[in-house]
Amino acid sequence: MEGELLLRDDREPVGFEWSKIRSVTRSDLGIRFVFGTGIALIAAVAGMVVGPKFGGLFLAFPAILPASLTLIEKKEGTTKAWADASGGVFGALGLAAFALTAMLLLPWNPAVALVLALVAWAVTSMGLYFVFRMTGLFLLQDRLAAKGQ
């Protein structure tokens, strides 16, 4: 069962497999490129029409996440896409920490503000990931998602 596979995946060590890069097709890359370009174009037009602050709201949109989730769901199933969407939420919260840190510190010192904003993003995103992983909340989330299917 698909949900059971994900439960085992959540217990595997964190890592990266270089061999999987070769399995990405050109059409998959093309879909991600088109989504990313479309979102950037929408942000640019919104910024020119309404103003840069409004356009910046669209820049916070994870440009390739919808395309990636669609491809993952098609190739690996709903539970794998659900897991990646969860990671996207952690990344979005990290992005909010980045934006808040940058907004508060940019007037003081732009170079330091960007470094500290990067640290805020990394600590928030990775911190949430490890909290969920170490406490078993990912497993609980997977069980709830499997029941909903």
C-alpha cells in the first residue's frame, strides 16, 4: 500500500542519491521551467502594474512546486507528493522568517541583513523538518493522509 511505503521512507536516513539526477527527463525539466517562468512573469507584470510590493508577494510563490508535485504524484503516488508538499510548507515558513529578518535589518546593514535572513530561513526550515522527524509527527501526518485517501 502506498501509505505504508511512505511510512518506511520517513524512517530512512536523510541523504541524496546522485544517480537519480539521470532519471529526470527533459519534459519534466521543461514543465518546471514553464511553471517557473510563468510565475516570474506574473510577478513582473503585477509589480509593473500595481507596484513592487504587490509584485513581491508573487515572488514568494514557490514557482516550481506545483509542477514538481504534479510530476511526483503522477510517477510516485499521492503520498510521495503529500510528503513533498509538507516540505514546501516548511520552506514557506522559512521564507517568511527570511522576509521578516530582511525587512527588519535591511535599513541597518544590507549585507549583514541578507546573511542573517539566510540563517533565519535555514534554521526555521530545517528546524521544523527535524522537529517533525524526531518527534514522529511526520508518521502521524502520513497516517492521517493515508486515512483520507
